[in-house]
Amino acid sequence: MSRNVLQGRRILLCVAGSIAAYKAVSLLRALVRDGAEVSVVVTPSAARFVAPLTFETLSGRPVRQHLFADAEPMPHLRATEEADLVLVAPATANCLAKCALGLADDLLSTLLLAARCPIVMAPAMDGDMWDHPALVSHVWTLRDRGVVVLEPEEGSLASGLVGKGRLPAEHVVLEAVMACLARRRDWAGQRVLVSAGPTREPLDAVRFITNASSGKMGYAVAEAAAQRGAEVVLVSGPTALASPPNVTSVSVLTAEEMWHALDARFSWATVLVMTAAVGDFRPRHPCSGKIKKHEWNGAPLDLERTPDILESLSRKRTHQVLVGFAAESGDLLANGRKKLRQKDLDLVVINRVTGAQSACGSDTNEAIFLPRHGQAIQVERLPKRLLADRLLDTVREYGVMPLPSPARPQNKEIRRIQ
Ligand SMILES: Cc1cc2nc3c(=O)[nH]c(=O)nc-3n(C[C@H](O)[C@H](O)[C@H](O)COP(=O)(O)O)c2cc1C
């Protein structure tokens, strides 16, 4: 997303008392560098970690710290009425809990109740605190209410342990802030058909062939498109995920079922985003009962190809924009290009599926966007929900979609790789 989004926007950066408070200094510098007007609030605990003078100097504005301040009556109202967005980074367990419960006993908790603009919270804490049932339920409450609570990162923690609790990386926090500020209903009028998850190809009544897809990417795309105003139908293989709000979900099991479900809705759609990891092979003669252990003589499985859904829908296309996902190993670009050409797609998202960077099951993903017209775009590792927004931006920005094109991206962080 273009960092121009930050130009002239008023951001209230609230720093709570986490050991990660020092990272808020770098965050502040990045926001200011990209043109945001940043005011800072620190809690008394945060002020023990980083001197307010640091924030005051870098923001060029007085730092607010106390609810009952002599210099300014009602600082909780003054602070928020000026803001386009409130960013709490780092957000402590304490401030997440107070915000979820609606408590207001200090400046930060009171201004969070008064805020009428979007709120983004970037938690940082010990892994056991993040996993505590009280905190889990507070985070649900906040997200339900529309607060963007980012996932902390895995890694080494201040306690010396390794776990989930690190403040999300700076580029992830910035991306979330920009996505929130840019949030528009720019997909209104589009009808988006998304496929997600794995398929199951039965061998007998209880056994099947499947793959490691979690469905998270497709659900993220469906959620993003719905939030940006599109009508969305999500056709999903078996996953452990809840359907995103305002999305019509259709559950399927096999590749054949997924094909029928997508085929039946294809003429309705303006955009098809095919993230599903559809099984390529299925047992030719599945058994209707359960194969007994002693009945199997060790013969190799007799497999046949499943229908190639994307290729078959591509042949039927009238007006639809087609976005495919390519799970690749080896030469990612060459394989992606081949898929783009063979299936006559408008854009392919290439994911690596081997090694530590594998997209399968992960909450984050690193991808290459390969538009039919234009150069490949390397997208850095992002949470899948933010990557979904990037994908929707790219489909628009590269004129893939039959909508008025916004200004060309002047994105410093998009690296053209060929
Ligand atoms: C050295 C130290 C480090 C701390 N780090 C964290 C942290 O990373 N996350 C957190 O939620 N609480 C942390 N705490 C506890 C908070 O500072 C404490 O809950 C405090 O009441 C938070 O107040 P605030 O939310 O108003 O800033 C830490 C405490 C100490 C003494």
C-alpha cells in the first residue's frame, strides 16, 4: 500500500508500559518520516521505560501523560478529537483488558472510550499472558467491536523464553495503520467468488487424501473483499475457520463438489479468487465401506486426475477477472508464468510451499504477485489479512479489474523483480 496514505494524517500514538516501549520510538520516526502528524500519549508505566522527552522531541509536540493535567482540561477529549486514528503500540495486557471492559481510570483508558476514530492495537507481552483465557476473551471482545488487534509475533521474549508475544514488526504495524486509514468501500458493486481450503478425496468411508492447506488465505481474501464493499461467496473445503462476517459460505468436501459449487456461481461473479488447494488426484474407485486392514494387499493406490477447476472456468469466462494462486517450489517465477499463460489468468499469486517460508498453515505469507500485464511484484512477509488487502489493491491498481483505476502506486516497498 502506498505510504502516501499517511501524508497529513493525524495519528495519536499511545505507548503503554511494556518492555517493548522503546520500539515505539522507531515507529514514531517512521510515521513522521511518511508525513503523518503524530501526537503521543504515554502511560505512567511507559514513562518508566522511555522518557517522554524522547517522544516530545521526535514528534515536535507536547506528550500527554495524565488525565488530570494542569495544562489542559479534559486531555482525553482533546487528544482524540484531533485524531484520524489511535494507535496503541505497544499495548499491554492491562490496557487491552481495560479497553475491553470499558474502564476509564487513566488517560489512555479514558481516551480509548472517547475515541470515535479507528483504533489499532499492537500487543506486546509475555507468551503466557497473551495465552491467558482472560486476555483471549478480551481480544475477542475488542475485535468484535471493530478494534484492530494485531497478533503479536513469535520469537525470543524479554523473559528469555521463546513464544508468541513480541510486538509485531514495524512494517506490519504500519501496514495495519495504512490499511485502516485507506479503508474504503472501493470494491462496492463487485461480486467476488473465493475458493479456500483443501479438498478431501475419499479412499473409503473413513479415509481420504488431502493436503496441508488451512484455508486462512482464502478466508482473509473473503473478509477483506466484504469489508471493502463487495458481495462475497466463499466456497470452502474443510477448515477449522469461522466464516467471515457478511460473507455467504458454501461448504464442500471433494474437488468435484468444489468444481460444481464454483461453476454454478461463476456467471454471477465479476472476480474469481482461487486460493483453494484443490487435490490434483483422487482414488479411481473409492470404497463405500471401510477397507479392512487385512483386505489391502499392498497394491499402489489407483489414482486419477481431478477436474482442473480454474482451467475449466477460464474457458467459460465472459467478463470475469481471474486470480489464481500457485503453490510452488523450485523456480517460482517460471512456474507462476506457466500457470498464468496456461490458464489464461489475470493475476497469479505465487507462494512458496517448501522450507521454513512455506505458506501452508501459517498466519503470515510472503508472495509474488504476477499480473498478466506488468512486472512481477515481490510482497514482503505479512499477516494473511494484510496480504489480502494488498492483493485487492493490486487487482485494482494494475487495471486488472474493470473499475476506474486509482492513481498508479508509488510504493517504495514494492520491489519490481523483473
Ligand atoms: C520490566 C517490566 C516489563 C514489562 N513488560 C510488559 C509487557 O511487555 N507487556 C505487558 O503487558 N506488561 C508488561 N509489564 C507490566 C506492565 O508494566 C503493568 O501491567 C502496568 O500496569 C501496565 O500499565 P499500562 O497498561 O497503564 O501502561 C512489565 C512490567 C515490568 C516491570
